[in-house]
Amino acid sequence: MKKFLSKTTPPVTCRQILLLLTVITVSITGCKKETESGGSDKQLTASEKSANGLPHVVVKSGASIQAAIDVAGAGTIIFIQPGTYNESIHVDKAGIQLVGMIEGNKAIIIQNPGDEENGIEVTSTAAGFVLKNVTVQNFEENGVLLTGVDHFVLDHVKAINNKEYGLFPVFCHNGSITYCSATGSSDTGIYVGQSTDINVENNTAFANVSGFEIENCTNVTASFNEAYDNTGGLLVFLLPGLTIKTTANITVTKNYIHDNNRPNFSTAEGGFEFFVPTGSGILVVGADNTAIQKNRISHNNFVGVATVSTLIIGSLSGLPPEAFADIEPNPDRVRIIGNMLTQNGSVAPAGLPLPPADFLWDGSGTNNCWKDNVYSSSFPAALPTCN
């Protein structure tokens, strides 16, 4: 920091100059280096101190987050002050962290500036990406899109009224989605596609077509989440025509899935999402080695938990069986244990050739079983018991 002398300041002695230089040297040595974007110097906040010596930058309200990313090196933490940022963001550097600074109830909002498709797009070169404490809203396709990103973290992120997907990691590995929320998407609020080793925990999804969806994935755990007021609460799907041909080793445990009775507002052009039945709690469609355990599932008008072949979706969509030749479409080794189901299965959607129930199984697959559940209705009436 520069120190200016006024014209009336008396001359200083050599001894005073040496003393002043000593004080300045000590002060600089004792301070932590900070780089700011779009503003003047200020005291470090508790959030900034948590950088623990890593390179970091502060984006002030009115400045550009993308501009800070463009000049940042790999491994930089970019702190974002509260405000509305009208921009779409692209991240292609390893270890970038975008962290909203908590200041009371003030929000950090990344807002569509016009007709941008994606709010935050992260590429495969951005391993170690972290996004915390921000809201991403009103984008034409996706709120947050991660493609091929390893070791990512999405934490306390809100996705609001992004037209297709709220949070959308695909081809990703070793990631976590925690304490996030998503609403207003015509496909899925929080989606994990063709990915491995992902943890989805303590999130909320509401007013989407699908609240949560795990599609063509391996080793995914969804726990302590809440899904309500969606068309379908939580979907575990195996679909044809994708690069990854299996869905396996999925654990869905201790979630609260309730009141998912919103009419399906997807379009036929959106694909299979258009055929998600209104009133669905948890749908297990073609997935293998899936555990549905200790969930609370209530007031879903069509079904609490359905375990069916992907060919059911095919019959609804009018696709012939040969369209599913690249996958084994039947659910195998699905274990449904210790769930509490109440007041599901009051009515089936029009045109659906399956009855409403707490538990629904179409009879497909092998070694599927049910045990220690609390429920009132099932189809068929007798379900296979787990050993």
C-alpha cells in the first residue's frame, strides 16, 4: 500500500526513513497475499482464510466470474461475493474452485444473460472442480453440466428453472453432490448419467419431471435426499442407445420420497422422460444389483416402488424390442429391504397397463426380493422374500 505525504509534511531524517522502511517490511511479511477482481483492497473474510495458502481471487459483485477463471492458474480458489452475475461460465482448468462467499442471507446468483444453453459447463480437463454456495438459474438447457470430470464436488448449489436439467454430471468419476436443490426442470432436477463412484446425499428436488435420476451408472449411492412434487421422485434407469450399457451396484437408502404427483410436463421430443408415469415414488427400470433400503415413501398416487423391465418403457413409447438389443433390459438382483410405505398406489395414470400399488413388479428379471418392509398393497400379491 502506498503512503502519500502532503506538501506541508516537514522533512524527515535518515533515521526516520530507516525506521519507516523497517515497519513496512515487517507489515508486508506478516500479511497474506490476496488478488482481487473488480475492486479495491479489503480484509480477508473467514471464507477466504479457508484457502489455507492456496492461490485465490475474489470476484466482486458487478465483475465477471469468467474473466477471473480465464486468468487463473490451475488449482485456484475463486471466491464470489454476493450479487447477480449475468453470464454463462466455462471451466477447463484442473482444480478450479468456485465458492460463493456467505454474507448473511445474500445470494450468489448466476443468471442467464439471454439465450445461453448452460449456466456452468465443466470439461474433462477440469479434474477436481468444486462448486459451492451458488444459485444457477433460467438457462435454456442445463444449470450445471459436467462432462468427464473426475473428483468433482457440488455442494450447496441451487438450480432453479433450468429447462432440461438442473445438475447434470455425465461420464464423471469419484464425485459428490451434497446439500444441493433443484426445481423447475422438464427432464431431471439432479441427474447422474453414465458415471461411476458418485455420492448423492442430503439434496432436495421438487417440481421437476424427475426429481433424481441415476442412468446407466455403476457404484452410485443416493441417501438422505428428499424428492417431492415431481412427476417421479427417484429413478434408477437402464436405457438403450447410450455408450455405457449397464446400470449396476446402486444403493438408494434413507431417502424421503413423497407426494410426487405433478403432471408430466416434458415433451415427446425430450425422450424417455416423456413416459415417466405421474405419481411415481421410486422407479427401478432394468437396473441390476440395486438396493432400495430404509426409505420413507408416501402419498405417491401411482406407485411407491416399481421394479420393471426397460421394455415397459419401450412399450409405452411405441419402440419395438429390437430397439433395446444393445442392453439386457431386465432388473436382476434388486433387493428392497426395510422401507416404510404409506398411502401410495391409489390410482394408475390413464393408459398405463399396470395396477397402482405400494410395491409393483412386472415379474421380469432374476433374484429380485423384498424383506422387512411396511406396506399395504403389492402387485403381485406375493413377492419373493430375501434370504
